[in-house]
Amino acid sequence: MVRTYASVAGTVLVSLGLAGFVGVMEMDLPANVFHLGVGGMFVYLGFFQRDAEVVRRMVGGLGVLLLSVKGVVILAPLLWGEPPLLAPVEITCLVVGLFSILAAKYLHHEHASGD
């Protein structure tokens, strides 16, 4: 179940990164690279990694990474007296980060020999 979550989350993040690269969504190059990189890790975990414990731990770790990075990106403008950055992409990544931590903690996972 965690692998399924990872494949869906990865597909969403890679799609966001690609949408930024082709100009469908207006994002900076570093944001596109970040979304493609994190999404690529989720895709690897969801489709190619067979050790369920590795998938669970990595999904949780990537969730912490997303929450940390996107939390800073959203709140950093407050340092300059600007309103927080509440772009849909940032909120989406924040939600994916939260759900990743919850998925790693609460979704059951297959046994390592199950696939």
C-alpha cells in the first residue's frame, strides 16, 4: 500500500515538474528540478524498489523533506514583510509531504518477499 502511495505521489510531483519545464505552469527552474528530483525518488520507490521497509522509511523521509522545504518556501517571505507564498504548487507539495509522513506511519506495507 505504501508503494502504491509512492507511485501516485511520484507521478503527481513529476507531472508538476514537467508542467513547469514546458511552460504549462509558471515556476522557476530550481522548483522544477526539485519537483522532478523528489518525484523521481517517489517513482523509484513506487515502481522499482521491492524492499517494503526501505519504501516505508524513504516515503516518511521524503515527507519530512517536503514539509521542511515547502514550509520554509511558504513562510520565508514573512522575513521581508511580504505575505506568505500560498501558490497552489507549494500547498500541493506541503500536502504531499504531510500525507507521506502519515502513509509511512499508518498504511500497512507488504512483506519484503511479497513481490
